[in-house]
Amino acid sequence: MSSAAIYGCSGTVLTEAERAFFAEVQPWGFILFRRNVESPEQVLRLTDALRASVGWDCPVLVDQEGGRVQRLGPPHWQKYPPGEAYLKAANDPFTARALAWLGGRLMAHDLRAVGINVDCAPVLDVPTPGAHDIIGDRAFAQDPAQVAQLGRAMAEGLMAGGVLPVIKHMPGHGRAFADSHKELPTVHADLDHLDAWDFAPFKALSDMPIGMTAHIVFPAIDKKRPATQSKKAIKLIRERLGFGGLLLSDDLCMNALSGSLTERAETSLKAGCDLVIHWTGDMAEMEQVAGGVGKLKGGAARRAAAALARIVHTPEPLDTVEARDRFHAMLVGRLTAAQGPDVGEAQAPASRRATRERPN
């Protein structure tokens, strides 16, 4: 039986210590970051080794949104644009939705080829004026309805390619005036405003298989605890937002949370998260997390199984060469015309751009 945790690993190959630890604690899945990525062949070997350590075809996750948040990038993988680019490049909402679907489908093709079957995207947060730019251009739009439409298109593109999407950050990060990686944000909006703005895309996509929580305090919901560790907030996600899927915590190492990693894991799971994520690959930290994590059972186990059952094992047929050319022509070509040549070069298919690494 798996434990209710998802762990990272330290590098591009699995160490013997990691192999032994994962075999003992049996995490439900793993998550990769840029430190784990060198080449397609190396990533595939790593995902195979991770699965072998637990003895089953477990989920392997990554954050592959495009823009600032893309763990697999040049020179081996296409550089994808940030969320806001889809609407900016389109002449109408229908074109934007087609572009977002195609972006998701191409990312799924890239990920599935190296053994990754869960993408922590799309971002469904809706920014408000003056909010911290930790979301910024990661958002599809400044309007909840457009975010919902484009978020669904990308999610369905991912699923068509055999990769599960993770909608984030529930119940909404767009209004935060601080970066939860560095400190604990507090959002002082009332429930009516939250419901009409922040919650709306998540309610519209409540049928998605997996969601991720926000490390944010919403006094209108719970005056003391961030959503990840709040029974009241998790109840709201389940009931008011109608989300019945598998619920993951955001990373336990973020400074928005307090207490030991054992306490953070325990509190998040007791609040109602189904699984917790720890990303650093630090063995001492993972051992602390394991001390606060029990077996994945009950409703959480049922939701985990239901999520995995939605993986399409035979993706829709895709001519990747034609699809990448079309994606570049429809989206990047228009952005290039509007913003200058650097945009087009940075996001063009690998066959026609330089192979130098670009910062995220």
C-alpha cells in the first residue's frame, strides 16, 4: 500500500540511498524538477528507476506550464509560452481555445515520451490589479470565464495525450499580494467576491482528476490556517467548489507553512489533503515528511485510483511535426510579429532554433 506522499529526488540518477528509502516508504508518486533533467534518454531512465523502486507503474509528476515554469526545456524540448500568450496571440476566444488545447497536447507528447504522466498545470488563478506577480503571466487571462475556458482546453489537450492535468492553486492564488514560496499571504476578500472571481474557474473545472491547494490564508474561510492546512478550506473546496478529485498539497517546503516538515505533513493530511508533495530530494527532509505521513487509504485511496483510471493509455493520433509547425504559425508567429523576433526564436520548434539554454 502506498503512503500519502509524493517525493522528489536529488539528481539525474537515483542513488542507492534513495532507492532503498523509496522502497521502504512506498510513496504514491514522484515529482521531477530542473535538477533532474538533462536529456530525454536520461529522464526516461530516471522515471523507469523511480517506478522500479516502488514496484509499480506509479505516477510521475512535473511542473510544465510554459513560460517561467517549464522544467523540460531547450535544447531538447520546445520552449512553450506562458499562459497569457494564448489569448494575446488569438483573434478570438475560439482560436485561443484551439491554441491552448494544442499546447497541452504537445506538452503531453513531450512528457509521455519520457515517462511523465501527470502535469501540474493548468494554472486557474485569476490575477487582480496590484497582486504579486508570482502568478502574473502564468494566468491565462484577467477574467474568470476566459481562464476557465482556456484552462479546460489545455487540460483536455493534456488528457488527450495521456497526461493527467492538475488544476491549481485551489481555491485561488491570483489575489495574493505575497509569494507563498517566501511568506504566508493573506487574502482579505469576502466570500461573495471570492466566489465570483477566484473560485469561478475551479468550479467550472471541478470535474478534473487532480487539484492542488494554495498556501494562503483566507480569513473569510479560516482566520488562522492556510487553505492547505485548513479543514474549513478543504470542505469549501469539496462542497462549494464541487471538487471531487484527488487533492494534493502544494510543496511542504514553502515558507508560507510553519512547523517541522513532519508537522506540516500531518496537518495538511488531517485538514483533508489526500497527498502531500515534498520536492527538494533532501534525504533528511524526506525522512521527516515520512514521519508525518500514513498510508493512502479510504476516500483518498479511492480518489487516487479514480484519477489514475482517467489516464488515456493510447493517446489520440498526432502528427507532431505538423502540429508543432501549426502551433508555431498560429501562436508564436503572431506574437513575434507583435513583440519582436526574440519571442519567436525562444519558442519555435527545436528544428529551427538555436540550442542555447535560456533562463526560466
